[in-house]
Amino acid sequence: MKDFAEVMKQAKGDVNLALQSYNFGDGFIGYALERGGYSKEVATQFSYRMAAREGWSRYGDVNYVDHVMQYYNGGNGSVVVMGDGSQSFDVEEVHNIMKQYLGRPYVWGGRTPAAGGFD
């Protein structure tokens, strides 16, 4: 969670950019912002560029945002937690709560922000 919170901060709250960067690495954020932000086309270009640089056949998952967002139901703001499908939570509420704690220190096993940091 700490890693994703940092990526969200760098992506200035752009969930799609943060998700794709979480898959590609934080170098994607600057690359995408120089090209107008996240798009599937920008993700594909970055993937080809990095694969060529590394000598690989492919780099990351250009469909990562789609794969993650398939669990998001934009109609009611909830996400169904996989398993038996009986649990859900409000993504916007969770996102708003998370934003309150950006910049707070990470403490392994920490239980509360008031205790100097949390996990």
C-alpha cells in the first residue's frame, strides 16, 4: 500500500496514471505527463520503448489499467472484492481517506498515524 500511495502522489491523484505506473515503474509518470498524461496509446509506446531498450519482447502489461478497473463499478462507486462476491466498499471513500495520509511516515506494523506512522 505504501508503494501505491507514493505512486498516487507522484501521479497527482490520476488513478489511471498511478495504476499503469505501478505496473511499469515510476519512470512512466514523467514519460506520460510529457505526452499529455495517461492513455493506452502512451502506455503502449512506453512499453515498446522499454522493451527495445532492455532487449525484451515486451515490457509490462499495457492493459493493466483495464485489468484492475474491471472490478470498479463506476455506477455506484463500489468495488466488489473477489472471493464469494459478498463484500464491497466505496472506492471514492477509501481514496479520500487515503489522501488524508499522504506524506505520513510508514512504520512497519504501525497501527495508527497518531503513533508516529502506520502500515
